[in-house]
Amino acid sequence: MPNSVLWAVDLFGRVYTLSTAGQYWEMCKDSQLEFKRVSATTQCCWGIACDNQVYVYVCASDVPIRRREEAYENQRWNPMGGFCEKLLLSDRWGWSDVSGL
């Protein structure tokens, strides 16, 4: 029988899982996020966090990676305030790949 997982959220927004093969609730690894609601299907689990963002969890074995993409966030250093998003016209775009496009 394949394993299935029950998902739950406690009063503090922490997410727990209980496997049909296991005996104890396990807290999810990313404990910094606090969730309002979690819902699951056989393919994935999604949740609405306290910051009103939607998060989706998909098992790595279910999604084949066809091509790996890397994105770079480009910022400019300002000696007075640190890094900032205000770039010059000659700079790369705010987001680019390794070649700068």
C-alpha cells in the first residue's frame, strides 16, 4: 500500500504531517512560515500563509526537471544606504540570467 500523508495546521500556524506508515506527527522543516490554511491532493499540497502568499509543495519525485533555470537579481550598491533597486540606464535589468539578458 502506498504511503499517504495527512496535513494539519495548529493554532500558531505551524504545519504538521502524519504519514500512514508513521505513528507521530512531524513538523514541516520550514518552521519560519506561519500558515492560515493548508489543503492537499494526491499530487501536491498548497497553503495560504499569514503573509497572504500562496505556497505549493510538490514531491520532488513527481516533477521531472527538464531544464534548470537560474535567475539573478541585479542591484546597485549605494554607500549611504546599501544595496538598492534603482539602477542606471547602462545597468542590466532588475532580473537577468547569467549572460545578463
